[in-house]
Amino acid sequence: MPGRLRTATLRVAQAVPVVIGVVVISFVLTRALPGDPAVYFAGPAADDASIAEIRSALGLDRTLPEQFLIYAGDLLRGDLGQSLSTGQPVAEDLARRLPASLELTGLALLLACGIAIPLGVLAATRPGSFADHACRVMVTAGVSLPTFFTGIVLVYVFYYLLGVAPSPLGRLDFAFIEPEQVTGFYLIDAAIAGDGETWMASAAQLVLPAVTLALFTLAPIARMTRGAMLAALGADFIRTARASGLRPKTVIYTYAFRNALLPVVTTLGMVFSFVLGANVLVEKVFAWPGIGSYAVEALVVSDYAAVQGFVLVMALLFVALNLAIDLLYTVIDPRVGFDGV
Amino acid sequence: MSEPVATPASANAVQVDDTWLHHVSHVLRSNPVTLLAFVLFAGIVVIALFGPWIAPFDPMESNAARALEPPSLRHLFGTDNLGRDVFSRVIVATRLDLTISVAAVALSFVVGSILGSLAGYYGGWLDAALNRVLDMVMAFPLFVLAMGIVAALGNTVENIVYATAIINVPFYARLVRAEVNIRRDAGFVRAARLSGASDTAVLSLHIFPNALPPLMVQVSLNLGWAILNAAGLSFIGLGVRPPTPEWGIMVAEGANFIVSGEWWLAIFPGLSLMLAVFTFNLLGDGLRDIVDPRTRT
Amino acid sequence: MQTSRRGFLKTSSGVLSAAALPFLKMLPAEAAARDVVVAVTGQTINSLDLHRKGTNRPSYQVAVNCYDRLVSFGTKSTPDGGLSYDSSVIEPELAESWTISADGLTLTFKLKSNATFWDGSKVTAGDVKWSFDRAVSAGGFPTVQMKAGGLIRPEQFIAVDDETFVIKLDRASKLTLPDLAVPVPFIINSKVAKANATADDPWAMEYLHKNPAGSGAFKVLRWVPGEQLVYERNESWVGGPLPAVKRVVLREVPSPATRRALVEKGDVQLSFNIPNKDAKELAEKVDVFSTPIENCIHCVGLNYTFEPFQDPDVRKALAFAIPYEAVFQTAAYGRGAPMWGGDASSDSIEWPRRSPYSYDMEKASAHLAKSAFASGFSVPFSISLGLADWMEPTALLIQESLGKLGIKTTIEKIPGANWRTANLVEKRLPLHLENFGGWLNYPCYYFFWAYKKGHLFNSSNYHNAEVEQLVDETLHLATDDPAYAPKIKRLFEIAFEDIPRIPLWQPALNVAANGSSGYEFWFHRQLDIRPLKGA
């Protein structure tokens, strides 16, 4: 559809100022961080001269506008700079770590959807019932727990006390080497390589952190499903469908659910980008080599390039995701256009 | 966007109040969970107000000889690594945690409402500019943005409040903008304008009140989220400064003691944190039921 | 089974796979433990080249394990049954022997003739010169550390022939030889490095950052920053006895709770630098080595730029108001050595030593009453976020005690990046905690860094003309020189009288081992994997 293509292009064009703004803000924010990376990285026993050398080597002795121009120029060439704390190019770091975060977040959302959507539907079909209240209390309890707390408790119980979970050492146990990189998602790469053992091992590592995150995301998804289903079930066309004698199951699953899908998908998009940024804490607990833990470490040591790179990648992801959702909208509900907002 | 289905609340206050109260009592009676939420909320407020008098010990006083004692009759929640009474600290922390979240949410509520109202009412370039700015903030990974702000400004209670407020502003601004936008040409608005009301008056007296119900829901959900956000900042080490008791810091520090068997350090503040967030979330759900009768059958 | 990606351990030779397979927990565990040690640490290694700008402390272990120096320190037993380096004994590493001229200005080293780099090429004096030239030219920390031993300019280093290397000094110093045994002057395969150098990068910083080229006991098999570093034994190492383990896997695990669980359950064989509390509690279950760190003291810094701390009575009041024992038990869980309640008349020049102060609120009040700030004052108490595990409880207890004197403190946690800047470079924190430790184990070296005006670790902005002179006089003087001891004693006396730094305790470096042995403490506080053995 040429119309759809044009609106998509328009959407991308609208995102450009947003991305530029994010680049500027992240630059300013990192420069506002306290501390002097030159001092930090000059190491112990460094004197003034060596700190000054490091400062000029890092380009930090220039004025801010100059630094920004250099940064922007590098960005245009696709160079995100070097991370000081890992000593690697930021782009390389992010490329290696992003799949780890995406895999974890994606799986957690999948898990959450698998539980939350049926719960939401169940609650919506029997509003006010015991099941409704139970669902509500359960998912609300999940979202009320700080993720780092849940994570540590899960590790303590399932690894330390019961010994059923593998050691919380990141994406794979020592004995395994990561599968040959195709997508960076270990589950997919291991499957492509046909290596069942590695697949199992990496799946096992994923369970606890994914459950931790899923617990946290149950609530918004279940809540939105319930709300959307209630709205759909109350709509005129459902009344018509019921009145015309369709089976209740058909009404609920075919008619109401399809119509409730739209807000649920929007919520999913929001939750995904939110969780990707918020799983910082879970990554820290599980030694998960994702971009969240990377950003935290970088921020604490004022590692400018790494923080900026992280923010930029997250912003691009966010924009891409929104675009994808918008496009999905038109598939789910052709009546939705792009005019207006 | 289609016209709103529900009829906008009018200024006809007396009648509305009556049916509204009736509706509230109906919802509370038919929904025990919401009732529970209101009871819990009242309890939390009481503890926040009278915490320092309820606490059996000075929450700051250390006692190296009684460090890391498990829960007992003397110390209901045990003692921490400095021998401070965890129960007293949990109780006293209630006020600070509540203050942080209420202040942050209030701030984002006010700022978001003003921005959203203006954009929604006047539209045009103002609307477009605000939208882009909000997009920009939303495109930031929010928790990392909050971390950055606190790290840059220093970890004081005020800065935690500001950081939490900033990352919440877009939600309010968006919501208010949408609510205002769909009503700016509604009949009752035109009538008010024709009767000579100024833009400010129309906006603040006629249009904005209609956005309040969904806003209240957002507020209550956000209160919980703000507490979690502050706790997360503490976990990274960017929270309230010691020795001030705060749930997030207590959980974060206590978390390191779980493996060595001193579970009470993290569990009790963790449960309090959870209970508070839980209450706010249930409250939000309950409020939604009250303000949006359509979702009830 | 085909060549799977299951274990890198399996991919190499048959011998290796047999050794590695048990790792999969499918075969008996004993075989694995002998050949492979898995260690965990909380820190990230950010470079394989110590000389590079921006290389962090944890990365120094690569210089230790993968490279050799001319000389090394000896080994001694510690009172708790562990092993420690011995600062009084210098042993050969790549040098077979060395001579020092009568005037102490010329050091001549004879290299081991069978020493080879990993690529099989011979280690020559040219490589040594190139490496030393690099260390003094790189700038930053390596250059500063070389300078401490009087190694300043490339012209000081002469490769006489392939196996003879000469160092010319400007002045004789007791610090030169020990300074050659610190991690910095490590010897690089200059042929490989030069082949990868560019006009912009004559010292091959970019190449060696990721690709070590040395002669050391271990090679780097894999390095994933933020995740793990895998070492593999160099079978033809001549720098010392061949290591007992073939492979060491170093995993980075940020959460201390997780690290504790791992070593306690025996899933890893060694946990490096564990918190004091874990050290105390794990000691009953696994092998814990707590070695007091030589020449290192945790202390309270009183900054002279803050007016009340210019008053000697205020400083003494603070020194008497610290509940030392409670701090030591709460913050250090009794690990390390107390640094308070010493005998002022002690005749030894041992360092660190106990200060003459102890917890005595009466004396504290009396001193404060005598001062110009009898009614107390308010002051921020700064601690580092990165070191909060011991600094926070310490600061809280001191805060409470000072409160009783009327000195109101607010605790400020400063993030890691800012801590060095604020505390050591700008020296603007009025009241703070400080933890300098000198690599070279001499009291004069400690005083040089921590008590001389403008020096990095003098976070108190302390200045005393006599101290300046005494440090200058003793720094290069041999310890057995009759003039040395009296001058050092005078330094101690001034330091305790002026008390710009209030010593709290000498910290310990704690390591838990569960299924490995042979751990040895080093002054550089990094894990030396060479002496490690499996169970």
C-alpha cells in the first residue's frame, strides 16, 4: 500500500528531531555528571601531568561545543567512541550486549503474556468474581516487588537453598562456550547450530531472571487485557453477536478478544521499552551481560561514550518499536490512520 | 479520534456528589479488594504521620553489641549490622518514602497538567513542540535518565524527587493533552466561551476537571511506581543518604545479607515496600472502577 | 559427537578435552579440579595492557600473570597459614642474575638464556629496553610508578647485548630494585609489538590492549570484558616453577551475594577480594585467607583547609572520639589489624603501627573544650560509593560518636568517578575516609605519598616543613643506614602529634578458596594465579 509507505516515511521523519534531541540531551547530561574521567582513569598514583595527558588524550580539554561537534561528527560516521571502563569500542560492546538484554526481556514478556493475557480474559469474563479479585491481587503483588529484591530471593531459594537452578553466572555456565554468533540470541543460535546441550544450558540460565522480570510485567498486561476485554464485551457489536445466538466462547475469543488486542499490543510495546531500560537491576543481580548493567557501570564512572551510546541505542529502539506498533495497528485495525497525533 | 462516548461531567455539583457517593459505596461494597486497599492506605498514612511515636527504638541509634540479631520480642524485625532496630527503621521510613512518592507525583501532576492543558487547548506549534519534547523524554531509558539526573545533581531527597517527577511528566502531559483536546470544541465549552469566559477560565474550570478522574488513577498507580523507582536508585547507591532510614536502601543493603542467613534485614523493609506499592496499585484499580463506571457491569 | 561448540575446553587437543570434560558435571569432579580453577571477582578487567591509558586496577593482574619482569619478590608464610610475597627478598624472574655497581648507579642484568616469548622467539635485552622505554614514555600511572624507582628516561636503559641489560641511575635508591618487581616494568615481545605499531601509535597500545605478547606463565585464551577472562598455561615458562593448573577461568560477578553463594557451594574454586563479613563467616566452611595489606591503613582524613581542623585540639578530640573497637568489629568484622591504642614509646620502625589514640570520650571532650570550637561545629563526612561496604558503617559509627561531642556530620556518598577528583586531586573534602596503601613496603614511601604537601594521597592538605625534609632524606636511603631509623621515628612522632590522618585499622585482603590451594597475597592486591593448585 503506497499510503502506508508514505505514512511510515512520515513517521520516520518525525522521529529524526527526537533522536537529535536525545543525542544532545545525553551529551549534556553526561557532561553534567560529577567527577572527572581523566582523573579516574589516570589510575592510582597519577600526578597532575599524567592526568592532563589523559585529559587531552580523551579530548576533554576542549570546550564543550568543540567536544560536541567531534562527537556528532563521529556519530555520523557510525563511531560511538571507546568505552573507558571496558576499553572496547562502544558499538562493539553494545552489539554484543544488546542481544543478551533483548533475549532476556523478550522471553520475560513472552512468559508474562502467556500468564497475564489468559488471566486478564478470565477476569474480564467474570468481573467482580473471586477469580477477578484473585487475579488482581496476584498481578499487583508481582508489580509491587522491587525486581532486584525478587531476583535475590529467587537466587537464594532456588540456587542456594534448593540447588535446582544453575549458578547465576550470566548467560552460560563455564563449561559451555557461546554458540557461533548468528543473531546473538543464544537460544536461536544454539538451535541453528543444532546444539541441544548449549540450548538447554542457556535456557536454564534464563529461567530465573526471566521469571523475575515477568513477575514485574504481569500487572500492566493483565490489567490492560482485562480493561480492553471489558470494553470490547460491553460494545454494541458484542451485544448483537450474543443476541444473534453465537456461542459465548466464539463471542469472547473471536469477536471480543480480537478487538481487545489493539490496546494490549500498545501496552506491550510500552512495557517492552520500559522493561528493557528497567532490567538494569535484574542484570546486576544475575551477572547478566546486558546493556542495562553496562549503562549503570558506565554512569557510575562517568564513562561518557558508553552512556551516550546506550541512550542513543535505547532511543532508536524506542522509535523503531513505536513505528512497528503503529504499523501493526493498521494491520489489526484498518480504520486507524496516521493523521492527528 | 471520535467524540467521547461518556457524557462529560458537568459543573452541576450537588447532584453529581450525591450519585457519586452512592456509586463509591456501591463499588466498595461490591469490591472487597478496593475496600482493603482503602483500609491499608489509611493504615500507611497513620504510620507515616505517627511513625516516630510508634517506633520502640531510636532508628538511628547503633549498638555494636547487638548487631545482626534475629527477630525477637525485643526486636520484632531483628537488628541490622550496626545493631539498629529494623522494626523502628521500617516504621520511621514510611514517612520519608511516602513523602518522596507524593512529592514526586504531585510535581509531575502539576507540571504535566499545565503542559498538557496548554498543548491540548491551543494546539498548533505548541502542541507539536511539546509532543516532540515528550517523545524525547520517553525515548530515554527512564530509569537510566533518573540515575543520570541524581548522579549529576547529587543524591539528596529533593533530587530523587525531581528525577522521579521528570520521568513521570510525559505520562500526565499526554493524558491531559488527550482529554483536553477532545473537549476543546465540545458544546459545553463553546457555551462557556460564548458566555464570555476567558481561555484560562474555560480551560481550568470547564475542561480540566474532566481530565481529573483518569488522572487520579494515574496518580495512584504512579505513587507505587515512584517508591519503586526511589528504591531502585538506592540499590545502585544513588538513594537517600545514610543513616536516614528508607525502605529501598534497607532492602538494597539487606540483600547482601540474605545469603549469609540474615534474611530479616531485607525481607521486612521489602515487605513494607511491597505492601505500600501494592496498596497504591489496588487503590488505582479501585479508583478506576469508581471514576469509570463503564468498566463495571 | 561432532566438534560442537559445547566446550572450548573440548575443542583443543585430546589431553585437554579429557581434563576439561568433567567440567560439565557429568564425570567425577576430582579430575577437573586438578587442572582447572574457576575464580570469581566483582571487578571488570578493561584492558590486557597495563601501560595503556585508562587501564583500571583489576587489569593489572594480566601484567602479573601473562608477562614477566626482570625480577620478582620472594614468598613467605603468613601467621594464619597462608602465603604472602616477601618484600625483603628479590628473586630472579627473567633475569638470571644481576650486579649493582659500588656507587649504586649502575645495575647490570643477565637474562635467562632459555627464556622465550609465547611465539617461540628469544627474550632479548632489546625487548627489555623497548618495554622499559614504553613504560617511561607512556605517561600516566606507569610513568609515575617507574619514576618512583628513579627510572625516568629511555637513555637510562641500555641493551648491551642480547642477554645483558643495563640501567643507569641518576641517584642510588633502595627503591629501584623493588620497583622493577612491581607489575609495571613487564617485558613485551617487541618484535610482535613493533609489527603492529603505527606512526600514530608507536608503542602498539591498540594492539597490545587486546593481544598480549609476553613470555609469562599464562596466555589469554579468551577475553570478554564484563564477563570473563580465560587463562591458559604457557608450557615453556622459565620465569618460575610451572603452574600446577592448566587453565584458570576468571568470571566477573558483580553481586557479592552471588559470589559468596558460588564459592560456598563449591561451584567456583576461588573468590577474590570478598567482603570482610563473608570472610569471617565463610572461614568455618571453606579456606579463607585474610592477609593484612602491607603499608596500607584505613584512616579518617581531617582536611586542613577546613578551619576547625587547623586546631590541633580539634584533631585530637576527633582521634579520641572514635569508637575504634566497635568500628573494627562492625565495618571490618575483625579482619585486619587494629591501628589504635599503641605504645607511644615503641622503638621499632615497623609500619603500619598503632597510633597512641584510643576511644576515650573524656579526653575527647577535654580537647574539644580547650579548642576554639568548644561548642562543636557542622561538617560533611564524605565517603566513596564504591567503598561503601566498609566506609558506610565506619562513618555511621563515627558520626554517632561525634554527635555526642556536638560535632554534627552529614554523610555524603560520592560516586566512584568523583571520589578521586574530590578527595585526592582537588582535596576538598573536609572530613573523609581514606585508604592509601603503598606498593613499595617502606614507611618513607607511605609518608612520601600521604604526608607530603601536594602529593596525591595527602587528602588532608597537610604541610609540615620538617616532614618534607625527613621524607626527602629517607626516601632513597637504605633501611640499614644508621641515619634511617631515627628519622623515621621522628616522622612517626610528628604524624601522631599532628594527626592529620587518624589511623583506624590495617585492612585485610580476603580470599575464599573452596577446592583450590596455593593462593598467595601480593602487594598489588590482584590475583596472582601462577601459584594456584587445584584440589
